[in-house]
Amino acid sequence: MTTYNREKRFKTRSVAGTLALGEKISEILSPTPKLVVLRGEVGAGKTTLVKGIAEALGAATEEDVTSPTFTLVHEYQGRKVKLYHLDLYRLETEREIEALGIDEMAADPNALVLVEWGERFESIASRADAEIAMEHGEDNERSMMVRWR
Ligand SMILES: Nc1ncnc2c1ncn2[C@@H]1O[C@H](COP(=O)(O)OP(=O)(O)O)[C@@H](O)[C@H]1O
Ligand SMILES: [Mg+2]
């Protein structure tokens, strides 16, 4: 596992609040962290946060960002940053991960790679630059912990 030396917590009470957090979090994530793991149970708000980050980067509108559960990877060109959004929920093996070419994506100095369920794979967990852990609270409450190095 990566050791992170910085951390910041956020709390939201609505979808709009989580979308708005995309701005703050994208500031933390650019320009340095390249490979970012998004963890949290189904419905925690991982995809919603990616929508907010994509908007903040000028990469896509909130409506354009959909869950890559079946397509695995979506790619959006932002003003400065190319955003890759992955969802590995349906994958099981490191071999399947290898085929995605995540290393190549993250090697681009202008890329930001956001990976839902990335913590399930050692090859990703061990080289992530940041992690966003999301928790479902009561009703529409969600808490987020961003850790990075
Ligand atoms: N504060 C909130 N932040 C994000 N999503 C919320 C919030 N409150 C309620 N929701 C709902 O929770 C669900 C989050 O879904 P999604 O972002 O796809 O989660 P995940 O990708 O973690 O499975 C959506 O149905 C959304 O409308
Ligand atoms: Mg999702």
C-alpha cells in the first residue's frame, strides 16, 4: 500500500454539494497526483464526485460523465488535463488490469486517472498517488477523505 503524508476531509449533504467539491478536490489533484483510487461502497458517490472533477477541469459536463461500469474506461479532454475515469467493479484479475494500460495513462504528465474500485488490485493500490475514500452517511450525507503524497 502507498503511504500518504497529506490528508483532508470533506463532508457534503447533497449531490450538488459533492459536485461542487470537485473543484476543491481537482485543485488538490492537479498538477501532481496522477493515479487516484476512489473507494467506497456502491452509492457512496464516487461517480458523482468524478462528474464534479470533470466539470472543474473543463473536461465534460456533469451529464456527459456516466459510470464506466461496463465500458471500463472513459476519457475526457479538459482544458489542461486529460481525464481518465475507470470503474473496475466487474474485473477480478491482475491480468485484466494489465490489459487496460493504466501505466501508460498515468505516464502522461497531463493526465489524471481516477479509478473506482482501484484498491482491489495490488498493482494499482501500490502505485496510487492519492486515494479518495467516500462514506455514505445518513440520507444524503457523504464524507470524503482525500489522502495524497
Ligand atoms: N451528498 C451526495 N453525494 C453524492 N451522491 C449522493 C449524495 N446524496 C445522495 N446521493 C445519491 O447517491 C448516489 C451516488 O451514486 P454514485 O455517485 O454513482 O456512487 P458510486 O459511484 O460510489 O456507486 C446517487 O444516486 C446520488 O443521487
Ligand atoms: Mg460509480
